[in-house]
Amino acid sequence: MTNLIRSWVESANAPETNFPLNNLPYGVFSTDGGAPRCGTAIGDSILDLAALETEGVLDFGGTLGTGSWNSFMERGLAEWARLRTELTRLLSEGEPPRPGDLVALENARLHMPFTVAEYTDFYASRNHAFNVGSMFRGPENALPPNWLHIPIGYNGRASSVVVSGTPVRRPHGQLKGPNDEVPRFGPSRRFDIELEMGAVVGQASDGPLAVGEAFDNIFGFVLLNDWSARDIQGWEYQPLGPFQAKATATTISPWIVTAAALEPFRVAPPERELPLLPYLAEPGPMNYDIALEIGLTPEGGRETVISRTNFREMYYSTAQQLAHHSSSGCPMRVGDLLGSGTISGPGKASRGSLLEMSWGGREAIEIDGGTRTFIEDGDTLTLRGAALGNGFQIGFGECSGKLLPSRVLR
């Protein structure tokens, strides 16, 4: 198992930090109202990569001084590896410290780490698909006929992807209950989250990608909460699937944890129930062992962890999702974001949405000071994740958002 790489930044050597030297996640930050710029998290600090490029310590064509990682991603795999190698050397124990290039995390404002070109959300956890299907069609018909053959997905809204800490307002939409003769328009009463991972596409493509090629095109990963209005979705999704129910907001964590940092944590997928077509064949393990959790904090209350699961539960890997996405000839762009779909484990305590935890609203879950079936105004939902190494962890930071009341529409 990979061991901790020790750094002269002492806080990066603590086993509880999200950001040891093994990690080096990429984000965009600003201080004191200054311009956003690229940095990497190390312990309790951010290494100012824009400053290092200005000083001539790093040379990546000026891409690190921008307020986005898109331009750097375009430079390709060799440059991704070169930056990681140079940063590992600069920050390693025994190298001359550069405290003047560090910014305390607590003093920085974090921004969207990249410009989202397009957003696609998948439905790739078998446990989640089985749970949802069982609620509405019974366990004998839970999975659609195509589910074990194809990574199902839909194209979402890049414009509503927001960074952690951005409040989310309860949406309005068309609603029709089982006893209503006609629909009405009003605020969603069954607002939910979806615990997901988001993959950031770092290389453009024009034409089909093999699974191995797709794997190499993935720059890194973020935590992702695809907020979902279940009552709006229930009325609108026949026959074309989600639309307004998923357009309110998608929250991502502010740090991109690179595929290189996660390399030691690759694992095989769950056992296949049916053979996949050859174009989806994986040349090696392409899932990741990343522990995940959801915390719910009511207004004025304490957080309750309401679910714990793992990214390794995905039936289809991100590389398979990207390969399938490109199989029709669909061009992929730098900055495309692929949501994994809700990640649920086999037990009740590992379900990735309140829809599943409350079994469609019929079974309330216990939280500090009360119960929930769906999200209430003032609730803050926080996703966390980390790959656990030998005395260290590769963490993502938090992916958090607070639900605000709906606006009064006239």
C-alpha cells in the first residue's frame, strides 16, 4: 500500500488532513477581493500556483494565473504529470520551504475550479436503480430491461452547476399528486439530494473513445450533489426523463482530486450479472475505493450523518460512461462534467438519497431534534469523501449547500 509522502508543510503530515502531499488537489481561490487564481491544497494551506508561475518557479504557459483549470487541462496528460511531479518535489520534506507562497485555507475564498462545458448525469449504481425501481414497479420489475447492458444517462444543465457553499432555493414546478385530477404549479415538497461523484473531462475528443482512452481523458473528480425535486420529476419524466426536476442546482466540491492521486485506490467493479458488449469492456480495474458520507444539519441544530457508502459500488465506471457517451460520435469537450448517478450501497444505512432512505416518504429518518422524509427549508446538506491510505487520506473537502425557502411567484 502507498505510504504518506512527507512535506515541509507540517499540517500536511497529519493523518486526519484531507490534503496530504499524496493528494495535491486543484482549485481556484481568491484573497482580500483579489482576482481568482489557481492553487493546490496542502494541509491547512493553499500553495499559490499563480505566484509560482509569476516568479518563474513553474512554467505552464501562464495557465495557472487564470481563474479556471480549463486552459491547463487542454495541455494534456504529459503536462498534468509534469505539474504533479514538480509540486511533489517543491513541497517534499527536505526541500527549502516557501512559506511566502502559502495562503491559509481559512483566509481564502474558493470558487468554481473549472468552467463546466456540458453536464451529463448517469444512473449507474445498481443498488440505487433497484431501490427506486422497487418503490414504483416492485422488485420483480425494478431494473429497466436495458439497465444491465448500458450506462443510462441524460443531458443536464451546465448553467446551474455551483460550487460548495452556494445556497440553493426550493424550486417551483408543475405538480400532480395521485389523487389530483389536473396538475398545479407550486413549490416542490419532496426536495432531495443525490450523493454522486463528478468526473471532469480534461481532453477533448471527436468520435468514439475506447474505455481505456476514456480513462486517460479524465482529469479528476469532485464530490457532486444533484439536487432533485422528486414531485416535479414524478409528473414530468414520462416519457423523456428528468428535466426541470434536476435543473435547480448541482453542487460540486471546490477541489478537483486528480486521477493520478487516486491511482493507488483503483478497484474492480461489482460482478457483472450479464456480459457487456465489447465496446464497454474494461482493460483493468477502473472503479475507486472512496468512502463517502452525507450529513444533514437542520437550522440551528447539530449535524447527523444520515448515510455512509463507497464509490466502489458503481456498476458502471466513469470510463465506461465516457466511452458510451462518445460512442455515437458525440464530441466531448474540456470541462465536461459527468455525474456518476446516485451512489447507494446494499443496506439502508448506505443509501445515497432521501427518496431511498425514507422509502418514498413513508419511513421518516431520525436526525438531531426531529425526523425527515425530504429536505426542509434551512437544512444544510454536506457530502464528504476520502480514499483511505496507510496513515493518510486523499480527501475532497466538503460539498455543502443550504436550502432556502421558495420565492413567492406572482
